[in-house]
Amino acid sequence: MKNYDVVIIGGGPAGLAAGIKAYDYGAKVLIIEREEITGGILNQCIHNGFGLTRFKESLSGPEYASRFIEQVAKRDIDVLTETTVLSIDKNNKTVTAINSKEGIFEVNAKAIVLAMGCRERSKGALNIAGSRPSGLYSAGTAQKYVNIKGYLPGKEVVILGSGDIGLIMARRMTLEGATVKAVCEIMPYSSGLKRNIVQCLDDFGIPLYLSHTIVDIEGKDRVTAVTICQVDQNKKPIKGTEKRFECDTVLFSVGLIPENELAKDAGIELNRLTKGATVYQNRETTSSGIFACGNVLHVHDLVDFVSEEAEIAGISAAQYALNGAKEHDSVDCIAGDNVSYVLPQKIDKNLSGAVKLFFRVRKSLNNCKVKVCVGDKTVIETKKRVVRPGEMEHVLIAEDKIKSLDGNVTVSIEGCEL
Amino acid sequence: MYDVVVVGGGIIGGAILRELTRYRLKVCLIEKQSDVAMGQSRANSGIVHAGFDAPVGSLKAKFNVLGNAMMENYAKELSVKFKRNGSLVVAFSAEDMVTLSELKARGEENGVTDLKILDADSLFELEPNISKNALGALYAPTGGIVCPYKLTVAVVGNAMDNGADLYTNFEVSSISGKFGDFTISSQDGQNVKTKIIINCAGIGCQKIANLAGDYSFTIGGRKGEYILLDRECENFVKQTLFFTPSKKGKGILVSPTVDGNIILGPTAKEVDDANVLTSEEGLKEVQEKASKMCENVPFGQTITSFAGTRAFCDRHDFIIEESKSVSGLINCAGIESPGLTSAPAIAKFVVEKLVSSRIDLRFNTSFNGHREPTDFFNSLSIEQKNQLIKEKPEYGKIVCRCEKITEGEIIHAIKTNPPATDIDAVKRRTRAGMGRCQGGFCQPQVAEIIARELGIPLEKVTKFGKGSYLLRGKTK
Ligand SMILES: Cc1cc2nc3c(=O)[nH]c(=O)nc-3n(C[C@H](O)[C@H](O)[C@H](O)COP(=O)(O)OP(=O)(O)OC[C@H]3O[C@@H](n4cnc5c(N)ncnc54)[C@H](O)[C@@H]3O)c2cc1C
Ligand SMILES: Cc1cc2nc3c(=O)[nH]c(=O)nc-3n(C[C@H](O)[C@H](O)[C@H](O)COP(=O)(O)OP(=O)(O)OC[C@H]3O[C@@H](n4cnc5c(N)ncnc54)[C@H](O)[C@@H]3O)c2cc1C
């Protein structure tokens, strides 16, 4: 059986960055990736806009990934591609995987990093009445067909959901000669980045229908038309507001979910709000020696933050593998008013360094005040101009404050509704 | 020239086709869709009925009881999962209790064994989630469950292994000639010649009979809608639960499926064509009725809803006979419920009694009724899997991440009779794309494997045949 200090599951940006840091700390590292090449979902994101924070330049997805792939190649890090992890034993820290060369085999680790990324929420979960013809795709599947396989799924498109992948695909399909007739979003706001709405819809004159959803799908073999309808506050369709669009393709961009089946089967504690593991600030889960980072932990909108988080997880995993487990002495982080989740969910007072608390807001707000409270004591108060549900926010808790935390930490935000 | 052509690739046509291959005959199956099991035999409840429901003396009663008794060995030979989970007809009023005694008497007259009336306490012991308003039930331990489309795929596959031909994408649009020399044709110019035709076209039976010159019956459609719950709800109920039939209308059933899901439905609504659209009202009705049968039905675990259309005929019983007006045409029409249950018995009767009166039957000594399980890979030990991966590396490559299906299993589905030629056919046989992401990740890869194995361009791969193409050509 093979033995490693740190085994990383998933070779996307998260797994790569974690591997580099774990190796540099002195650990013997293995990265396991299911696809033929590492880089994760970035390989199909050929548009620009990656790395603005980290590298101060606008890279394509593959360019961003290649910076990390090169760094991995320079080190003595083992990478197994075309290998799928089937299960994890969280107590013995064994990982069972399968590939064509070795069949089904086990690897022993001292620490494990989960970096499996996320998947798109499926259209099936929406329960739309009508027929089930072909031509209904999740936006990511369409992205793979266009950018990786070189095929166009359809020519007249309606998109449900205004997540970033949907917005990016609206532009991509238009550039490939398709007509995007509408993007409709059931919420009164888009969950995508502001810059994507401007650059992918506005610049191409593609209409965005907020507070709208698809109520009917027509077509026996291939989709031929959809009807969209405005919805009220309870997301119920309002009769009389129907609009029908003829189309041969419907793309669904209705959210991303961390891919946590492995973690769930292994009995690792998952958080109801993020659908990822519950972690301390070093990204250790509540199962000792198992770490998580990137989209498998919580869905990020910018890959730059994925890399940052993965580096934390990589170093922590190496420390665990080489120095052994440490006692936790922790407080919980709680989502307060207008905040949908906070990550990490636990702050361990025994760990050194400042803590960046990431959070998402429930609605778009203007002229905001972010408050971090311990009990009824406000410990931090900062201002933000604008916050949106589609964009992750953070607030920094300085190292000296951590030691003296004597209760759970609540993050809340107030401001004027946009 | 074929000896016998079977029209319609449902469970009835498939079972008859397989039965025919026991004899030295040249036979084929014609199906208008791109795969078999695309009609009633795909979307139904999958219940192997005990046989107390059908009127005494009817063909329904006769074949139901015979079919029920045959099903266990039938499914085993074909490596299809079958479970005798038992049925319960639940009473909610004193009037219902009276009906239960009538049903019991009728069942016994039909030949159903071991029927028992249970009081409320014994019922709650068997099914703790049943509504507290229940007063008692008729218990039929011989009731069972089976996956209808897996059974259909298996019978057709086994028939093909024994020499039968299959023509898919062949929609019969004209029939000429007479007994001993029929020609069956499609609009797009396909032709086959045959001595005998067996009409098993489900909702299309009337059309096929009419094309051959038989106008003796009419077929109507009655739609039934279903809700399917996740396998996490396994054991919510263990038996198949029916409402007691009454003048107030028909109830639905609540049942486990052999694959561990819970199925709720079907509704009953008359429709003009083979309409299989789900509707808001239909699904609401299913929810309301299921909530009357059981406490706290976990609707939050709904994974899909679907509909099927029953093909019923104006004679209100199965029609299983040689046409009175067209010699050499055997009609198996109006095979609504309990048609799935009856299929093995109907097939035997049709071949041994009806076909044999027209053609001499001589045994095919090389007939082998056994079919390897399609999901054989999962049942292997790790050592056996590793041995297989050494010989065929494609079994080491996971394609569908949610259900953990390998490329080897997908290739197997494409190469095994009846071959899967589109995305949905692969899905029905292997579960690839049936998991949580619903094919979001693996569809492009499955499409590529199909294209490669069939030697067709990727643009030609479809979701379920004909116009259900996936792609509109290459990018710029
Ligand atoms: C379809 C799609 C499109 C996106 N487009 C954009 C975009 O345009 N811009 C943007 O900023 N962000 C985009 N994102 C978000 C993007 O995912 C993140 O920015 C970033 O790629 C996340 O990195 P990661 O390493 O956490 O996950 P991923 O990049 O998803 O990497 C996870 C890796 O783990 C592997 N893996 C998973 N399970 C196993 C297993 N059991 N065994 C072995 N390997 C496994 C996967 O194959 C994958 O390579 C997109 C996400 C999706 C799903
Ligand atoms: C909602 C519902 C619930 C049911 N529940 C049960 C149950 O629990 N237990 C039970 O025992 N039975 C049940 N049944 C009944 C059972 O499903 C049917 O009796 C059985 O599937 C009938 O099979 P078949 O082969 O006759 O028809 P089908 O499966 O409909 O097959 C007919 C085939 O003929 C093809 N065809 C039609 N026209 C043409 C043409 N012109 N050219 C070529 N091909 C053609 C069709 O495409 C189709 O594939 C149920 C039925 C329904 C609809």
C-alpha cells in the first residue's frame, strides 16, 4: 500500500494550491484527479477575468490553472490523473480509488484534503410541468460542449437562472452565432457578478427578466418553446404575465452545490447553510486530520479566493501530518441579520494568526455597516458601500482579538435596500 | 421472409418474441421508437398483482394469476430483480370492510392463495406509517414488484441472443398481403415480409389492426401520473398499499419499487393520444391521495414525476386472439393493467395455442433462456473487478460520478442485446446520468462513447432517437 503525509482529493485550483503549500512545508504529497489533466473546472472557462486579485492581471481559466500546474510540476509532488476516489475512511485516513492501470486500490494518508469542487444544481430538482424533450442543458454542460468539445448545443436559447455560468454562456453562445432570447431569474436580483451582467448581457442587448421563471416547456423530441411568467414575493407565478419564446435550447444556471457525496458517506459533519464541511479557520473539518477547501467547502465566485483558502488548508494539513493533532478550543461563528452564512464556522483560539471571516449577504444593500459581535458586545464595525448576494464578502479579526474571544461570534450587516 | 413478425417492443411483444425463439422460427420485433420499453412498459407501477381485482372468468383474471405464479422464475432466469413484497388493500370505512370480503372471495375464486383479512392492529404492525384512519386490510402475500423496463429490455435481449432480429425506428404505416405473405412497411421505405403478424402495439393496436383490415375494436388512452421518492425513503412502506375500490372513484397506490424508491400514483385521466405530460393538478392529486393513505409522506424527497398512458379497449378485457377478419393476424390488444404481471403467461398462450395452430412448432434445441445481469460489475468482488480491469481497462474509468458507472459498463450496454443507441437508453440500462446531477457532468462523455462505439459523428447522437438531437453542429 502507498503511504503519504497528505493526500489531496481533486486537482482543480484548490487541490493544486493546497498541494504546493503542503509540499513546501515538507510533506510528501499525492494529488488524485479524476480527469485526464489537472486544472478542474477552469479548463472549460476560456473567458478572461481570472486572477485580477491574485496576479493583478486578467487571465483565462486555463492560464490561471497553468500557473499552479507549473508550480506543481517543479516539485516532487505525485499526481495521479484519470483516477477517481471512491471512498474515504476518516478514522484510518485511507482513501480508496479506481483507475484503469491499478484497478481499485487504497492509499494511506496522515492528513486528507477534500478539494472535489462543486456541481451544478440539476434541472430535475425544479419540477417544471410539461414535456421532457432534448435541448435542456445545465449551463456548465453547454459550456463543456462548446469550449472543450467544439460543438454548439443549439441556436435559439432561453436561459433560466442568472448565475455566473449562465451569464458567461449567454455571451459565449451569442459569439458562436446563437440568439439568446431571454435570461430569466426567479429572484428579484441576479446571483451573478455585476461585471458579468454588464459584459455578458447588457453589451449584447440580451434582456434579463428578474422575478420571472419558466412555467411550461414545449416540444416532443427537441424543445420548441418555453413560457416564462412573472412571480410574486412567494415565487408563485402571476397569471396574465406569461411570455412565450420559441427556442431550441434551454440552459439552466440555477446554482452550484458542493460535491460532498464522499464526505457525506464518510460521516464528515456537513453544514446545512453551505452544504460543505464545518471547518475551523485552518480549514480542518470536525473530523480530525481531514481538511477541506475551494468549492467543495463553499461555493466561491472568484477563483483567487479559492487559491487563498486552499493554501491555508495545504499548510494546515502538512502541519497535522508532520506535527500531529492539536487540541481545539473554539467558539462558533453565526450568521446574523441579513447574512446567509459565515465561514469558517468555528474559530480555534489555540491557532495563531488573524482570521478572515467570509460571508454572504441575503439581499443587495447600500451604505452598509458590518458588525461582528461577541454576545451583545460589538467587537468590530466596518463600512461597505454596496453588498450583493452574488459576491462573497469578508471581515478580518485581528490576532490579538482571537485569544480573548469569550463567546460565539455573530456577523451581521445593515444598510439601505437597493 | 419471417415466420412471425411481432409489432411493438413493450413487455407483451418482448415476452412473445422470446417465447417464439424457443422454436425453430425466423422472427423479428418491430418498434417505432429508438429503443424498446418506450410505451406503457416504461412508465407504470411495476406491481406484480396477486389477482383478486379482475372479474371472475375474465382473461385478465386468468393471465394475472398464471403470470404471478410464473414471475419469480421468469425474472430470475433473466437476472432481473423481483420481490414478493405482498399487497395490502386498505379499508377506511365500514363499507370498505365489506368490499374487502368480496375482494377476498373473488380472489379465491380466481385462484389467488393465502388471502387474509387483517384488523387495524396487525395492519399497523406491518406498516407503521399507514394512516391512523385505516380500519383493516386485505393482505395478499403473493403480490410482488419488478422493474418493468428492465424486464422488457431483458426479454428482448434474451430473444435476440437466441436469434430474433430487432428493428427500431420502424413505425408501421402500411400492411399488405395476407396470411403466409404479409408485407409490413414504414413511411420511410422500410419493409419486412412475414407469414404471421402479432399485434402488440399497445396504444397503437387499433391502428395496426385497421392497417391490416380488422376494425373489430377501439383503443383509448388513460393517463396516469406518478411521483417518485428518493431511495433515502426506502422502508417508508414495505408492502404495496391500495385503496379499497369504491363508487367514489379510484385511489392511487403507495409502494416500494424493487430499486428501493417509493412510488406514488397513478392518477387516471382519459386522453386522446399517448400523452405523457405531467400536470400540476395530477401531481397535486397524487400528493393528496398519498397523504390520505399514509402519515407524513416525505414529499421533500421527490426526485422525479412522470406519466404513462394505459391503452384500454372497448371490450374491457384483454383481447388475445387471432383476428376474425384477417387470418394470420394475432391481436394482443387492450393489455392494460395487469398486463405486466400477465406477460409471461400471455406469451406462452399466444405461442403454444395461437401461433401453433398456424405453423408447426419444432423446438430450438440451442435455446438458452438465461441472461447475464446487466449490472454484473457491481456484484463482483474487488479481486474480480481488478481482474476485469486488467483485461478491460475501461472498467477502471468512472464516467458517471454520481452513480459511479464505469466506461466499461456503458460500452457493455451499447454492445449487449438490445443495444443502447442513445443517451436515455444507456441511462435506463446502466443508471449513468440518473444520479443527483442528472447527467450534467457525464452526458458529453456518454455521447462520445456512443458515437465512438456506433461509428457515428457526435452530432448524430440523440437523447431518445428521431428529432431529439443533442447538438446543432460544430462551433465557429
Ligand atoms: C460549470 C462551472 C463553471 C464555472 N465557471 C466559472 C467562471 O467562469 N469563473 C469563475 O470565476 N468561476 C467559475 N466557476 C467556479 C469555479 O469552480 C471556481 O472558481 C474554481 O474552479 C473552484 O476550484 P476547485 O478546485 O474548488 O474546484 P474544481 O475546479 O471544480 O476542481 C475540483 C476537481 O476535483 C476533481 N474531483 C472531484 N471529485 C473527485 C473524486 N472523487 N476523485 C478524483 N477527483 C475528483 C474534479 O474532477 C475537479 O478537477 C465555475 C464552476 C462550474 C461548476
Ligand atoms: C399507468 C399505468 C400503470 C400500470 N401499472 C401496472 C402494474 O402495476 N402492474 C401490471 O401488471 N400492469 C400495469 N400496467 C399495465 C402494463 O403496463 C401494460 O399492460 C403493459 O406494459 C403493456 O405492454 P404492451 O407491450 O402491450 O404495450 P407497450 O409497452 O405500450 O408497447 C407497445 C409498443 O408498440 C409500439 N408501437 C405502437 N405503434 C407502433 C407502430 N405503428 N409501429 C411500430 N411500433 C409501434 C410502441 O412504441 C410501444 O413501444 C400499467 C399501465 C399503466 C399505463
